[in-house]
Amino acid sequence: MKNHDKILNDLVPLKFGKNGVIWIIFLIILIIIGTIAYIDQIIKGQVVTNMRDYALWGIYISNFVFFVATSFVGTVTVAYLRLTDNNWRTPLVRIAEIISFAAIIMAGLTIMIDMGRPDRMLNLFLHGRLQSPITWDVIIVPTYIILSFLLLYYPLLPDFAILEKYFEKKNSFLSKWYGKLAINWEDNKAQNIVQKKSIKIIVVMLIPIGILLQTIDAWLFSTTYRIGWDSTNMGAYFISGAFVAGVGALVTVVYVLRKVRKLEDYITDYHFDKLGKFLGLAILIYLYFNIQEYLLPVFTAPTQEKIHLDALLTGEYALLFWFTLIFGLIIPLFIVLFKKGRKPLPMLVVGLMVVVGSWWKRYVIVTPTLLHPFLPIEGVPESWHHYFPSMHEWLITGATLAMALLIITILVRYLPVIGIQKTINEQDLINTDKNIEL
Amino acid sequence: MAENNKNSRRKFLDNGLKLGLVAAVGGIGLTKIASKLNAQTEEAHSGEKMELMTADGTLIEVDSSEVMEAHNSKQNEGHYDVREGIPNRKFVMVIDLAKCKNALKCVDACNKYHYVTGDNAWLKVHKMQESKDTASYWMPRTCMHCDQPACVTVCPVGATFKRRDGLVLIDNERCIGCRFCMAACPYSTRVFNWSEPNQGEISMNMDGMHSSPDYAGRPSLKGTPDKCDFCPHAINEGELPHCVTACPNGVFYFGDKYEDTVTNGEVTLRLTKLLEDKAGYRLLEELGTLPSVYYLPPVDRLVDFKEGLEQYKKFKSVEK
């Protein structure tokens, strides 16, 4: 029984320390600056960005794709690992659910930043056309938001009940809220059955919907005639890329939370070892689709495609292209191949490399293609022949990233980052197993 | 049993149909007789005869009181709807590359009449060369007004649409500014109003002026795209698009595919014959977008390519 109290005390949400407060203020400042930049963009128009008639999409879109990709972590770690009975997932799933939820919400917000007329948002519903891939996105993103929310919420019910009791004397306000959120959870048999079933249904739904979300994201590009986008490989390429981005983000956040919340007893080297292998698998699959996407066309590319490929492999975008491949995929893969590379600290480095690489990878997917149209770029100012984000774009994008981190931080502040009930149950199971053995 | 049922149902339907037909014919007959009677009572035969020619060319005489003006089928189609287009028309353009000297009068006229004030003209003349060993040529590029328009397919709100008369237009009041149409267009036709467009004279008298899809650029709206509209405002007045009339070399032909005629303002030609004789083609035909703009290859060039080079500006297409 003492054991249970220790678990509870370790996992219960805590107030921010000094560092936490500084962190939050830092994020809020970034968000405020970005919001000011966005208001300026609304007033002056998107002329404040460096997007122009040829580079008509920029980092707003690639950042959107990055968020969508990162949100895939919920599908991958929670749904797949659950359905394949990988029990090492237990201390990680809550964090994955939180990242997933934050990322998909930010994806929905980010796409609106790119709109030239956000004031006409309602037209998407008044005049919506099902033929347009954007409409598919308008359907799938909210669906995924709801599903991600439920995936986060349902497993939390027993924990909310525990927290209600825990805070009864310490903080009646919090206790009241946890009580409301627990919606009369009593931990009885009937409730447990319903909850288990519901989670199972959500998890099973999450797999096709998660895959659809990534695929529709890919279709935004591959339904056009553009060189470099017009590829049947795009769906699988995006799904595997999302697998990498999601697990990379998970590794990073897990490391930070483990350090800040002192969860070394719960998230051990064993979990990092498993995560490292999982990430290695993701990178290998993604590399395979990268070869499909870029190496194979080298052999048969018609003139126009050749120009595009040359710009990527050896030309204007070569630096970024190889950076995302080598720094973002190959070196991380090399590190996680070794047992020592899968220790917590190297894994943090790997996670950061993968996340940064993934972000720039989306940039490399979106920008170069737009600057290689079929007809020559003529009759426009020379600066329109190239694209690099403007200060406004960086500030606004920075704010969206900060907002995602803020959502994660706030959720971590009020939710137990590792399922309390679940950890207790598993602990009991291990203990009884030991007893039987004895 | 099932067979029987079917049979009886068919019989019932047959009978029903016949009955309906009889009733309809009867009705028509009755009204005809009634109208004849009416006509006879109201005004007697005037006795005057008129000579008329029937469709097969024989002359007939008819009492003049029986003569009525027939409705022209084209006038009969009713009102003009900006999203439906002009009834029974299918507008096409032919661009004769052999004649283009890069005089840029088309670009100037287009910029002027559409109040194009950005950095990117809607109509451009590209400097083209298929390979190092072949001759260069000038290629004016308008909107292709595709019959399978990629931009229309991807538009999430139907702000860009295809009309029955072949035009692809933009409803700038509905557009949400996602720029998917621009990404989808393989001809890089569309331009975007990144800021509040400064259209000079037009912005001054803009009060009460509503942007209409059939006059693109009047006015342009911030956060929405613009492009060549084939000048339906001119067509409605019985005039040719501005680029066609402005061209000093007769490069542009405009016309109606159903009438099978195109004109550059000086000569009027049979479209099918022109395309057949001069081996007309369409831009990026292999994509299957089915453009309404045809090109005649730059054969037997009447002009020196170098002459146009003086006018060539790689980084500028709109005079400020």
C-alpha cells in the first residue's frame, strides 16, 4: 500500500518551479510577438511574407505539414503499440497523447494563417466542394482533433478520480475540477468495462483515420500537376515521414519531462532503448520511401523533372536537402543502431536532430517544387525567383511552435504525465506474479 | 410468378404511356383548333399574300396575316447568368506563333483594361526555345480556359468556376485566398493580390462598383487571385478581347468553336481548317487539361526573332 502512495506522490501534477515559470513566460512572449506580426499581416496583407506568385506557399504550409506529421505520434505509439501488445508503452502513451493533441490543434490553426482571406472562413462550409482536397482536410483535421481528445480523455478518467481525492484537502478548487472531469468515475466493474471498450474502439478508429490524415496531407500536393508533387509515392512517403517526426518529438519531450519531473524510476533506460529501436525502424522505412521519391526518378526523369531533381541533389537546395537527409535521418539512425546510442542522453540528441530535420524536410518538400513550374518564370522581379521566409513569417511560425509547446506544458501541469491508475495496476500485477513465483 | 408480375407491370406502364400520349396529342389538337377559331373571329384574312422561302428553298405564298415573327433560338435561351455564361457559345482562342514579334501591345492593352498594377502581368510573352539546336520563338500565354481546369477542381469553395461557354472565371468575393488554384495551374497563369491593390483611377471611382467575375480586375481584391478572363465584358458588347484588337501582327484569333470561326479582327477563318492546315496544338496537351487556347507552331517565321529581343524584359511585365 505504501508503494501506491509513492506512485501517487511521484506522478501527481505539480506546480511550476522557477524554471517552469520562466519557460512559460518565454513562450507567452513568443506568442505575443507572433500575434502582433499576424495582426500586421492581416492589415497589410500577405505582402509582409516573402511568398509571391511563384513561391505561393511557404513555411506556413510546411509548418502545417510538420504539425500534422507530429500529430501522428498518437496513432503510432498508442494505437500500434497497444494493438501489438507492446507493454513498454505504458509510461509513454500519455505523453504521446498530449503531443498528438497539441500538434493537431496547432495544425488546424496554422493552416488558417496561410489564408489570404481568413474573414471568409465560413465559405468553406457555405460553399464547400467535396472535390477539393482542402475540403477533405477540413473534414479530417477536426475528426482527428476529436479523436485525439477522446484518446487523451478516456484513459484519464480513473486518474481524475484519484486526483480529486488527492487534492481534497490541499486544493479544493482543483479537486472540484478534477471531480467534474472524472464524470462520476467510481472504478466499479461496469465502468471499467465500458471504459476499456471505448478506448479500444477509439484506438482501432485511430489507425485508419491517422493514416487518412497523413495521406490527405500528401494529397494536397500530389493532386496537382506540379513536378516533385505529382507522385504516387506521396501518401506512403508522408505516412512514414510522420512516423519519424512523431517518434522524434516523443523522444525529446519524454526526455525533458523525465528530467523535470524526476521520473527516472518510471521511464528507465529500458524505455529509451525501446524508443531508440522504434525510431530506428521509423527512419529505415522513411529512408526507403526517400529512395523511391528521389533516387528512382534520377534514372527516368524527363527534362523538366531533371531540372527539379538537380536543384535538390546538387543545386540551389542541395544544402538543405542533404542536411535533412544526413543530419535528420542518417546520423540519428547510425546513433540508435548502437546500444550506447539508445541511452537517455544520446536519445535526446537524436530526438532533437530528428525534429529539426523533419521541420526542414517539409520546407524542402514545399518550396523547390513551386519554383520549378512548367513554363519559365518571366516578367516578375528577380526576388520572386527565390524564396526564403520573411521576418513576419518566422515570428508567426515561431509563435505557432511556442503555442504547441505551451499547450503541452499546460496539459503536463494539470494532468499526470504517466497514468497513475495504470501504473498502480501494473505494479500490482508484477507483485502478484512475484508472489505466485515465490 | 415474378415473371407474371413484371409483365403486368410493363403492360400497365405501356397503357399508361399510351393514354398519356393520346391525352397530350388531344390537348394540342384542341388548343390548335381553339386558336385557329380565335384568329378567325378576331381578324379575318387580309387577302394580302406574302412570298416566303422555306428551309429547303422553295417559294411559297402565305396570307400575310398568318405570318408571325419566329423566335431566334439564341435569343430564346433567356437571361445571362454570370456563372452559367453566354448560352450556346464556346469561346476559343488561336495564337499564331509564326507571327509574334514580341511587340507586347497585347500585354499593355491587357494591363490597361484590367487595371493590372502589380508586378506580374496576366498576359505574358514567353521567350521559348525547345532545345539548343532549334530556333527561339515568342509565345504569348493567356489563361488556357481549360475544359478540365485543374484550378476549378481544387477550389474548396467554388470561387473559381467553369462556365458553359468555356470561360474559367473567379468570384473574388467568395475566394478564401488559399492559393490552391495557383498551385494546381500547370500554366502558372494566376497572380495574387498580396497587398491592397493600388489601381489608380479605378480605386477612385470604386464607390458602388461591385467586383464581378466577368470583369476581372475591376477592382482587384486583396488576398484573392486574378487572371486572364477572356474579356467577357467585351464579348457581351460584341467586341473582341483587348489583346486581340491590340496586337499589330494579328497573332491572336478569337471565336466560337460551335460556329467554327475565329477572327483576329482582320480576317475570319474556319477554326477546324486553320488548326488542320497549320498543325495547331495546345500547350502541355499531355496533361489532359483540354485548353481552349490553340497554338499554331512558329513555322516559316515572317519576323526576325532578334527584333523582339529589344523589348524583352525578364524581370518586368507591368509598366508603372
